[in-house]
Amino acid sequence: MKSDLARPATWLAGYIADLPTPFDESGALDLAAFAKLCERQIEAGASAVVVGETAGEASTLTPAEHDSLVRTAVELAGRRGRVIAGAGSNSTSQAVDLTRRAETAGADAVLSVVPYYNKPMQSGISAHFEAIAASTTLPIILHDIPARTIRELSDDTLTRLAGSNRFIGLRDATGDVTRPMRLRPLLPNGFRLLSGDDATALAFIANGGDGCISTVSNIAPELCLTMFSSCRQGRLQTARYLQNRIAPLVAALSKENPAALKYALCLLGFMSPTTRLPLVELADAAKADVASAIAGIGDEDLACPIESWHDRRFPTGSAATS
């Protein structure tokens, strides 16, 4: 493990976007659009990006597609930012394989979720993550999201795993904003606690969290990073004001993530809204909610490309725009 990666306090903090995976209309990866999403985050000042995880529709990606996403992000980021590869599975052997492939593709760390569907006991969860750690030299960020996995990562299991320097952080999507205060005295110095829930992230950070692995920062990265720095500098009134500005968008995105995120980025001109089954595109009412939430933020915080995805597909004068 690289020495700087072993010190996550130097880079695993702030708002880090959980990037969606763009597909073209044939269903293939749109790596050009994906590269633009990566570049946008790095230009905004994010320390890292997350690739091929929840927002990235990881369960529908082939291993080769996952490799391509990681390599694209690594090549684009260079020395400017870290690449965290989603490498979770409810099969330990598959999680090990994804982790090894992420390492080969050049990822700086992996994000590994609690095994879903199988409903393992805590000792099984611990053994699962220990097997992954034994398979790689990459640092591992744990992901606790019981709304999707049914099983939680208990405080006891987390603190036991954190005793190994192979595990450097937690993405906590439980919505429990008291968890940083409860866990901090039990964890090694430098172990990073990041929210995985945009709706409660500010309170999580104010209670001692180190940042957020975020959906909404895909839409307004500069605003989210300013909110984080305001909170850290004690300017809580400013942070709360910014949180209130993005709250309608957070609510709209959370209802149907990542389809809503993809539609939002389509409106901003970054990508197609195409998803893979079993996900489908948003219904009209949900599209209206997303569009209204984006309009409420303001163009100055959204930095849209000059040429939108819609304009590239339907040039002025075509049947779709006439």
C-alpha cells in the first residue's frame, strides 16, 4: 500500500461523488461522457471519485465494463485525484475477484459493501471483509447501507475490522447522525467516517464526520464542497443555507436513484438518461420534480457544458425540436 494511501486523512474527506455509469442508446458504455463526469469533479476540487458503485449500477456491469470505467477514471485523474472502485458483492469470491481486477486497473482504493440478500450474521460479514483484505494491497472503505443490504455493519464488527490498517474508512448510509460521536473514541486515529446519505450528511459532518460519498455532488460539486468547508470552519449558518438550497434536489434524487440522477445530468447536458434493466427511466411526474429542483439551485452552481446531450442528439431544426 502506498504510504499516502495509508494516511486517508490526506485525501479521504469532503464531498466525493458516487459517479453514475453513462450508457449510449444501444446500452453500451459511454466512456466519453463518463470522462466528462470525472473531469468535472476533479476540476471542482474533489479529492476522489467513486466508480462502479451504487449510482454506477454496479450489479448490471460486466467485469470488463467495470475495468474500463476504472481505467478511464485513473487515466483522467492522474495525480490530481484518487479513484475509489466499487468492488462489492454478496459472493465473497466475486468480491475478491472485483477487488483484484480494480487493483490491476489502477484504482487507489476499493469501496466494499456489506453482503446483500444472503443476510449473513456479523461473524460472516467480518470473515467476508477479512477475505477481501487478504486478497489485495489496496486500502478498503467499508459500505454500510442496510436499506439495500438488509444486514447492518454493527459498531462492534466495524471497530474490530478497523483494528487492521487495511480498512481505512466507512461510508455510512444508515442516516444515524450520532454515529460519528459514538464511534470516534473506538476507532484508530485517521480512520475516516463519511456519510452515504445526502439528506443527513451535514449533521453527520457537524457531529465529527469527515465528509460524504454523495449523489447530489454529481449535480453541484462546488456547492457541496463549499458546504463542507463552511461546516468545518464553523460557519454553520452558511452551511445550513447551502443545505437548504440543495434539499429539494436531494429529495428528488433519493426517490429513484440512479435513474433520477441520470435524468438530472441529462438536463444539464452531461449524459443520456439511459439505464439498464431492471431500472427504467423516470416517469413524467418524477422528471418534473427533478427539473424543478434543479431550477431552484441556479445556473451559477451547475456549470453546464456548452453543448447539451439533447442538442447533440436533436440539432436545431430536426423533427424532435420543430
